[in-house]
Amino acid sequence: MQVEVGLEMSPSPIHVLAVDDEPDLCALSKDFLEMSEAMEVETACSVSEARAALGQRHFDVIVSDYQMPEEDGIQFLKSLRAAGDRTPFILFTGKGREDVVIEALNRGADAYLQKGGKSVPQYAELANMIEKAVQRRRMELDLIENEEKFKNIFDSANDSIHILDLDGRILEINDIGCKWLGYTKQKMLRKKIGDIDSEQYAKQVPERMKEVIERGFALFETEWLTRSGQLIPVEVSGY
């Protein structure tokens, strides 16, 4: 007997880099955000300190002030994006000018929050922005990882793999499928599955596709007609 056991893992904490030239505000941000056990906050009192911290470890999100002596928050953001760093970035500043907000968002900031008002609701809003930005980024990274895994499996498979739409058009095919049939990928992506079936089996395509849609699976035999005119017997697993 084979038993599979799934363990529910606790979500990893969010590592926050808070950048502000006022040490008291850095400390305040750290205290409020770490009231949530889901966050761990490291502070930097300048952009140079922030860069040093980024060189030492990974952060899930950067929360930065705008107006700082040596380099402002938007310049910091521009340099990160220019270097290909896609870490979520939230501008948290007392500057409320519309042009600052627009430039921050245009330069790749994930969110903007103006300082001021009561601390508790303000930091609650900041924490919410952080969680949403990090969740979006983690989903993007998961999608990229899954796409890469799928591509590796797809390209290295020993069997021909076709991806079809509901009309039977070939949306994707791996290299071995092209090799078997003798066509380039570009030409295969202009075909329907019935175009490569022999005349006898091409008539059965609508019925087989209906079976796959209704049952979620179908196993059947067919014959493919190669570019050279050779018939290849094939067993197809349809999902």
C-alpha cells in the first residue's frame, strides 16, 4: 500500500527593508510592522546603507522614503529597476505632490503611501500594501518557475506532445513531434490535428475531442501522415 501524506507548511515571513534618513521613523516602522509575526523588518538610514543590506541578503519588499540627502527614493528605485531588480517597492513619504506619485509609479513602484495622520491606521494600510505586493510577486515567481518546469518536461519528453484548442488547432508541439512528422514548428502551428491524421482517422477527430472534453481523458489509436507521405501508427492519450 502506498500512502501519500501532505504537510501544510507555514507561510514564510515577509522580509522588509525600510529605508528612511530619519532613524526614529525607521524604528517606528520596524516596531509597527513587526507587530505582525508575518513580517521581519531591517532598517537603513540611507540609500547606500540599503544597497549594502541588499548585497547581504534577499528582501521581499522595499519600503522607502522619497526625500533623502544623498539620493532620493525615486533615484533609488530607478537604479534598482535598471539593474533588473524586480523587488516590490513601496514609496512611503511625506511628499504628496502628484508629480512624485506619477513618476514613482511610472518608474516601477508597486504602491505609494503618504505619511501623516494617526500611526495605527497608517501602518495598518502600509502592512496591507506590503502583503499584497509580496503576494503578487510570489505568484509571478511561482508562475515563472512552473512555466520553466513545464517547458523542460515538454521539450525533453520522448513522446510527441501537442496542445490543442477546442477547435483542434495545434497551439504548441514539442520538437520530437515536429521531427516525427517532418515539419517545422512554424508549419505545425498552422495546422489542425485532423490535418496530420490519415483520411480514415481524421473523420473521428470531432468524436474524440468530445470524449476528452466530457470525460477528461481518452485513449485511442490513430495514424499520422508525415510530410513525406509515410503513415505512422500512434497511440494517443488525450487530456
